[in-house]
Amino acid sequence: MTETKSLLQEMNEAISQGSPESCARAVWHATDLLIAGRYTEDQIWTFGEVIGRLADEIELAARSELAKRLAHTNKAPINVVKKFAFDDSIDVAGPVLQHSERIDTKTLVANARAKSQAHLLAIAKRRNIPAVLTDELVTRGNREVVRSVASNNGARISDFGFLHMIKRSEGDSILAEHLGLRKEIPRHMFHQLIAKASDDVRLKLGRERPELADQIQNSVADITGVLHSKFGPSSKAYFDAKKVVTAKLQYGGLNESSILEYARAHKIEETAVGLSLLCSISVEVVERALVDAGRELALILAKALGFGWETAMALLFLGAKDHRISAGRLEDMKEQYARLDIEASRNVLRQYQSRKSAVEPNQRRLPQLHASG
């Protein structure tokens, strides 16, 4: 330690007397010593004090080269690396922002909030990005930054981050494709993404992720396959339910309270017809939403209508096997419902509304159970 301090003191004296050229030679000498030796964090900090002073005296090109060297070593002085990260020149800041493991998350968040889009892009290319940092990047970043985050497998993305990028993916097929290829995207958010995506994006995602082909198809078609429920929309039970519930709608009595009452009474026909009328979508979509094992679409419809958790929970129990849901599963769905964005959910609903008249070519047209318009 004493020898190191003595050497650095000598170099410090040289700085005060030297030219930019001698400072450049000194900084390379100090950096070589640092990287080659074994030092404690206190000693590395001392090196940083000297290297930082030297860096102030050298030209931009030399400072950029120094940043590249320090970005790839776990011995880089934290004080120097942080200083370089906030340099206005991206040639200096870029290497440490993208590669240095010596920068803590708090510093990176502060950088993302204060510096240029070029700085944000460098951060977006880091090998690992925690969710608190991606939230900043997708909120403040431009299109290139957001695409970089979406395509970075080392980026952890929160529900907020996914929802924000899904909103921004409308009209951006590249971003939509990157998001759709992320295996950790929650199913209900995947449905929202597909609802906004172009046909080309859906085809690409179907090729790249064949295991999601069914989800993609179900997200864009109102009527597909065989209905899960033992009741059919053309049955007498549904015709009776349609008559009663439509009358309630005409007299202004069809609302969240009536849906909650139907669901609690396990009246699946009245509930399905009521929701189809309120959502202006086919009863087949509503029925599939109620009985689907994932329950994501049921939550999306409830959120789009502005229903409270009590009503959403009643819909979940209605469609569950034996009307039972484990406490843990119910708590997870409650948290999922709270995180759902109401406007994004309404966007999904609008996509179903635009396809409410779609039927399979060989399928008999079923009674219309949704509101006109």
C-alpha cells in the first residue's frame, strides 16, 4: 500500500508539471499498473483519483480509449467509471455504460433520467438490465432505445414495461415482433400485443413461436373451434337468457351490479349474454373467456368495462371447475387484475368488436347476441 501511494504521489506531481502528452503517457502507465496488479478497493480508489485527474488533461480520443479499457476490467476505479458515464461525449460514456460491471443500478437510473438518447441506447445494450432500469429506458427512450430493450434477452421487463411497450408497438412492427418473441411476456399481455399487431407480425410470430399458434389464432378470431361450455348459444337456455337480459338492457338495468348478481347465482347463460351486450362482442367470445383455464381474457373484459375486483372475482369463480379456485391462485389473479391497464384492455376489446361477425366458412351462423353498432 505504501509503495502504491508513493508511486501515485510521484505521478500526481508529474501531472502538475507535465504537458497533455506526458499526462497521456502517465495515464497509460497508471492504467497498466492497475490492471496488472492486485489491489484492494481502497487502493483502486486511490488509482482512480490519479487517473481521473490525468483524464481531465488528455484529449478526447485518448479519454475514449481509456474508457474502453476500463469498461472491460473488474478493477476499474468506480469513481472514474461513474465520471465517464456522465461524460457528454458518447465516445467516452458509451463503453462504460454498455459494458462496465462496476456501475451500480442507482447510477444507471440517474444517467437514464439525465443524459442523451445515445446514452440510453448504450445502457439498453447492457448484458443484464434490472426491471427498475428498463422502466426508465422504455419511458424516456426513443424508438431505437425501446427496440433495443425489447430485443435484449438480458433485460428484465416489468408488467409496466410490457404495457408501455405494447402501447408503443402500434404501428411499429419491429417492436411488436421483438415483444412477441419474449418468452416471459404474460399471456394476457401477449393477447393485447397480438390485438394491435399487423397480419405480417402475427405470421412471423407464428413461424418463430409455433407453440403460440393457438394463442395467436384465438386472439384475433371471435369464433373458433368447439365451445367449452355444455350450453350452446343456440340452445333454449340461451334464447331465454337473451330475452330476459336484453329487456333489462333496454330498461337501463344491465350494469355491473346485475352481472355480479348473475355470476354469484352461477347463471352462466345470463352472465355470458349480459357481458356480450355490454361489450358488444359475440357470446362465444365471452363464454370462451369465462371457461378458459388462463382466465386472462375474462380479466381483460372486466377491466375494459371498469368493473371492480369483486365482480371480476365472481366471473372467475363462475367459470372455474366446481366454482372453486385456490387461495394462492386467486391472490395471483387479484394482483394481475390490479396491474391491468384499462386503456390497453379496451384496445383489446375493440379488436374483438371489429371481428364480432367473423365465422368459420363451414359453420352455421349463430343467433346474434351482441348489441348492434
